[in-house]
Amino acid sequence: MKRTFIFVVMVTLTITALAAGADIVGPLDDPFDFSRVQKLRLSDYSAFGDTSVTISQLDQSGFPLIDLYVDVLDEYGLPLWGLGNGDFCLTQDGQTVPFTISQIEAAGCARSIALVIDVSGSMNLPEHDPAIGYAKAAAHAFVDDMDDYDRVAIIAFSDCAEVVQEFTSDKQALHDAIDGLRAEGMTALFDGVWLGVNEAVSELGSKAVIFFADGLENNSDVCEYPPNGLFTDNDYTDDSTLICDLARSAGIPVYAVGVGENVWADPMIAFAEGTGGYYQFAPSAADLGDIFTEIRERLCNRYLISYDSPDTQADGDWHEVVVCIFAPDCQFCDTAHYRENEPPAIAEDQATIALASECQPPDEELTICALVSDDVEPYVTN
């Protein structure tokens, strides 16, 4: 299985203007002003405290064969091993179906991880030393420890968020991207996390986002990405729901690392716990190594459940798949949905219809062109 890692590097940027309607925390040079910071409620997405089951990926490329990659975590958020066929329940559209199960272990497992890094101005303030340096050193260490089939992307955010290095296995390209990071400007934190998740969605196999930040948000409302970073109705529920729903739908846990003297941890904790990841404040270099190792193990120590769909005709039908553990009670469950691929409809234009009554002369080449387009945004045409 392929694992995708996205590193989101967050750096707090200098606040140059107070955007209308935004809840700006801190004076114009963008350090924290804790006299204005309150506990701000985000969506309650707590993922731990009990055993959990997550269908992290559904692969229907071999339809009617369906492959499900399933994470089972105990109450401490650690992989639960040793389960067999008799421990799982599986239904499609409410119908129990036979299945096979195997464990996928870390050895030889490829991952895709997005590293998201805060490069805003507050990450470069003397009193925050060594926030940006720490974040860059941590990203370098992660890249050094990549396996041969791992893919990593580097995403940075300050005034807005950007992809500094797309997913690659080229360690030198990743190191060069990290070295080029500079801390300045304001902080579009929510946009940075959203972009990290969004970049990882299209990657195959196991994937995750790891982001380093001091937690401030003050500029997502002026950038192009969906989160607006605005404090409305006494909370940020709209943004946290948006980010967590996107991550959970694609099976992408978000791991947050708080860096700097002053860290506003509320959103970092919400995004991490809401997606099956976790938050850690300013760990030591040794702690980081343990964290990275645990993340890798969690991404690849999972179960592969395979079954044949009772509906064997690929005609665009939607199906609901439910996986539970601890049969026969089946008390911990997760649900996924998929739509069968549908053969394209062929429509003849007038010129093609006119040709139907003609015969092709022998020994003359005939070129047939087809215009193929899908009905799903962004409506790709080939």
C-alpha cells in the first residue's frame, strides 16, 4: 500500500491590515496578544476514548471485486492487531456478504504525507526562537527517514497557502523546498491545513497530513481557498467542519505539532482529533522521531478486506458498505459509499449519421474521432 505524507508548515505572518469582519488576534506585527484570545469552539469531532473503525480507502478498480483498507484503533488511538474474519461484520446495502481479510504491515508499505509548515511572521520573532528553525529541522528529519516508496509534499502558509513542492520521492527536491522557506507575513492557518488535505486526496494508498504551527489564524478570509477564517456565531464551526469532513471522507488523518513560546492550540487539536490524528506540543527531537515512527506504523498497520459485490453489473449504481468489529454484536462500525463506473453513452452527430448510409472505398484510410466528456465537475473533455 502506498502512503502519502503531506507536511504543512505554518508560519505566522505580519498583519498589515485588518480585514473587515475577521477576528484578528494580535497587533500589526503579528505576535500573539493573549489578552484577546479566548477559547473558541470548533466542531466536536473527538475521535478517541473508545475503539474506533475507519474505512480509510475503498478501491473498486477491480469491480466487482471491492478492496477496503480498514483502520482499527483501540481506546488509546493505537492499532488493534490480531483480528480475523470472525471478528468483522460486513454488509453492502444491508446484505451480509462473504469476505477475506489480511493484515498489512509497515514493512514495504508506501505512504503519501503532506508536510504543512507555518511560515508566518510570528514564527520568526526572537521570543519564538527557534519556531521556524525547529519546524524546518523537523521537516528535514522526516524527509531523511523516508522509505523508498514514500511520497512527500511541502506546503507553506503565511498570507495565503501554497504548494512549495508537489508530491515526490525525490529527497533532494524536498530538502531544497524546505531550505527555501522564509517566515514573514500573516497567517492563513485554516487555508494551509485545507490545502494540505486537498493535495493528499488524489494520492493512492495510506496518506496523512502533518503540520507545524503556532496556531494563530488571521488571514484565510482573503485567500482563494474555501475556509474563511472568520469568527461567526461565536465559533469557527463552519471551517472546522469543512476541513474535517474533507479529511475524513478521504481517510486522511491530520497530525498537528505546536511550536513556539505561545501556541493557540484550539484549532490544532480540533483538526487533529476530528480526523483521527493527534496534537503534540513542541516535542524534543527524540520525541519527534517517536512521533514520526508511530505515524508511519499507524498508516500502514491496517486490515485489507476484500469481497465481491453482489451487484456485478457496472451501470452507475450507488452502494453503501458498512464494516463493524466484534461480531456478532458488531458494535463499532464505519460506513463508506461508492458508485460503480458507468460505460459512456455514445451519441452520433449528424455527420456520423450521414456516413451510415455510405460505404468506405477499399484501400482508403478512415479516421474516426470521438469526443469524450464526463458529467462530474470540473467536466473534463478529451
